[in-house]
Amino acid sequence: MKHSIRKRIGIVAFGVQILLVVISFVVSFGCVSLVGAKYRESIANAVLDFAEMTVDADSAKDSFTTRIRAADFDAVQQKLSAYQEQNSSLVDRISLVNFGESVGRYIYDTGDAALGDRLDYDTFTSSVKAELVNGRNAFTHYEQGRLIAYRPIRTVEDTICGYLVVELHTPAEFTYFPYIAAIFAVLLVVGGLLTFLLTLYLNRKLFDPIQHITDSAVYLSGDDSASAGKDTSVIFDTERSDEVGQLSKTLQKILFKVNTGAEHLSQALYDANHDGMTQHLNKRCYHSMVEKFRKCSSICMIYFDVNNLKLMNDTLGHENGDRVIKRAADYIRSFMEEDDYCFRMGGDEFLMVMENCTLRRADHVMQRLNQEEPYLLSRESDSVQCALSYGCAFAKDSFVYDELLTEAEENMYQKKTELKNLLQMPER
């Protein structure tokens, strides 16, 4: 077949496998990087603490001002160098730099810089030049993956001596990135092999039996004159060109032979387009009507959401959660008129669409919603409060339907946040 499920399921499964491996790699590397960043910050702070205890700010400033090394200058330099050497696997450089208006000057440095050597401003230090000259706040900066930490030290008279600058080595996760990527590449190959085996298994256990059923149904159905002129596309997807499409066409013929009346078809159609719990239209029906809504001369959309439903289900049970959903559905139904539609878009989400709606009517509905806010769906005796959030969007003449839907949804989320704060609901 041109669009065979046998072929598509293998492609989709392998695509999902690739996606999972890539996501796993990104998440894993991201977690390692996050933990590594926290670890590097703690290391940098420890080095800065040591350097701050080692360096005498007043003595260091005198040495910088006079360019004559103080009595303790060499001892401090040796301590900093020895500390850096002992931690050379982590620490690349420890410096004390005095930043001026035009250039920075080294005071201490475990690298090659001597007292008074020039340190030009780079892109980053230029952006925080005023902060460096003032010397009040500590901060960190990442340069090509390396962490560089800055901490000011000041004299007894509270004048800036300079900034302690600690540079750490490139993180280990970046060093071993190729090896990590190679491991995930192997996992990808193994996943592809498993996908191939899964496809073979599905062919044997699923698709071959479906084909057998299709062939048998074709033989049993015989003449299709009894089904002429009758449309069952609402139940079966006859437009598909794969095995499911063939089976649908065949079962259509059998259905019309055994169905005893239009009442059953009407009920099936109703069930296919309505939510069983709330009796509102379902998401499947919504998608079938979107094009109709796009062509309205005016439209008002109100997106509803039940706050705290998950906590209600987890704490008081799904029976109480269902009662809350039904109460929300009944409340929304009280706003509806003849040309209005309400769809249950998810477990706790509803979308009310008012076709050819006037601005006056939209304002009337919103006034009532605002007056009755917060509309509590739970009982007073319930230990968990559930309230109804809502967001409205109205347009007339020219509008972009998807943008209007997004606007209503965003307004609903804003109201949801307001209600959580008002009712002090937990983040669930």
C-alpha cells in the first residue's frame, strides 16, 4: 500500500527512538552541566575565601601605589601560587587586579603577570567597568565554558584595593563531550535495531491478522446495495489508504446490514461528538468546526480551567473531582444561548465559542463572570478548594483565529495565577 501503516509505524517508532535519545542526551548533559556549575561556583567561592584571608588589602594597595613590594608581598604571592598549584586540576589562575578608568593593573598573579603589569579591558569587563572601578559587588562570568569569579577587597578605610579574580579550568563535561555523544550514538543504533524487531513482531501479531479479517469481511459482505446512499464516515475513517481505511470500508457494509434503525446511528453520532461526563461537545468535534469558526463575522471565545483539580483528585478522590468537573460544566452551560458552543478540551479545560456575538453580549457575560468571581466549585466542607479560571477574547470583522484562541488562553492563565494567589492555592 502507498501509505501502509506497516511502513509508517517503523518510521515513526524509529523517529521516536531518535527523539528520546536526543532528549535524554540533552537532559542528561544539561543536568550534569547544572550540577557542575553549582560545584564550580562553590570551588570558586572557596578559592576566593582563601585568597581574601591571605591578602592584606592595605599592604597590597601600598605595593600597587608605590610599585614597591611590601614586606609580606612575596610571602602572599607564594601562598597564592602554592594553593593554585595544589588545586591545579580545578584552578587555572588567581589574581588581584586594580581596575582603573582606562586599564586594569595586576597586584598579585599566579600566572606570568608581575606587579603593575597591564590588563586591558575585554568585552565583558568593559560592560561592567563602572562596577569594577567602584568595587562593591561580587559576580561571576562564563567565558568559553570557564568560570571566572570576581570579588572586591577593600582597605580598612573602605577604599577599593582591587578585585580578586579566580579563573577555573574548562568543565570536565565539555572535555568529555565526544565520549558522552559516542555512548548515546551507540544507544541510538541499539534503539534502531529494537525498532526493527518491534516492527517484525507487529507484522506477525497485528497487521497480518488485520489483513486476514479484511479479506474475510470482503468475502462475507458480498453485495453492498443495502448500504448505498448511507454515510457512516462519522464512525469510520474511509478516506485513509492504509489497512485501517480498508477495514473501515468493509465494516461499513456490515454495519448497514445489521443496524436496525437510525436511532442507533444518531446515538453513536452523539457519543462520538460529546463528552460522556459533562454532555458538552468534545475536542474531536471542536476540530471539525474550527474552519466554520474562522469564517464568522464576529466571535467571542472564553477559555475556562478548573484550578486545583489534580490536588482534589489526589486528596479527596476522583469521585469528588468528577463532581467538580460536572459543576463547572453546568455553570458554563448557564451562560450559553442558541448560537453558542462549549467544548471540553481536556480533563479540566473548557472552551466556550459564541458565534456572531456582539460586543454588548460579550461584556454582559464577562461582567457576570467578574461579579461571581471567585466561583468555587468545591463544597464548603471540602479540604481542597477548586475555583473556575477564565479568559476572554473578542473579535469582529477581520481576525486571526489562532491568535484569538491564544489570547483567550493567556488571559485564562493570568486569571488562574490571580486566583491561586487570592485563594492561596498550592502549586500543583
